[in-house]
Amino acid sequence: DGAPRPGVTGRKAAAPLLMDMFDALTAGEQGVNEAPNREEVDPPAIALRAGARGSGPEIVFPRTGVELFANNDSDRGFSLAARGGVRNYRWYVSGAPVRVDATSGRAIWRPETPGFYDVLVVDGQGRQARSKVRVRRAG
């Protein structure tokens, strides 16, 4: 949930996990100068997902389940972000198109009321990604 955890650091928690993943990926490999015998090598226990070319967009912000806290300043908003797919993204929130800010060129969503919203991004080839978020008033 993103809450701080006293006494838990990247060095103590994340680094050992990363090393375990590397070990799993290289399990069964032979020395550098030896040719591996492919018939004897087991596949790694963990496979890392790589973004395949030609895949659709992925919403980076806001992801499903996120609670956004909006203040009463109507000039501020949330910058929507996606990756993958073909650029020239079009954004919609609960069916309404989101305007692109003329200065930054980014889609800025300014929710008018608290509540639950469906966020949709459509890439240049018509492929879609969705997320569901909640907006709450700050303070």
C-alpha cells in the first residue's frame, strides 16, 4: 500500500529478492568458457515479462485501485500517462474525452466531483487499456 515500514530498506528487503531472481534465471547454466548442454538445463523458475512490440497500451497513471486526492483548486489536475502501443493516445474518463493541455501536450484530467471513475486510453491503432480509480477530496 506504499506505507513506510520502519527497519525495512531496499538493501535488506529488495536486494535479496533481486539476487534470488537472478539466481533463478541463471539456474543450471555452466561456466563462461563451457558450452551449455541445452538438454540438461532446466528453464528458469521465474520469467521476466518484456513488453512485446505490437502490444497495446498500458496505463501507467492512474492504475486500477488508486485513490486520488484532489483539492479545491480547479486549475490543477492529474496528468494521465501510458506506455506501449502506438503513440497519439486519446484519453476518456467515464466516457468523456480528456483535453490535452496546450502548454505541456499532456492529457490533464480535472475531476469535478469525488467518486469512482473509469479511465480509458486508446492508442493510435485503436487498442485500449482501462483502469478504475477513486477520487477523494483532500483535507
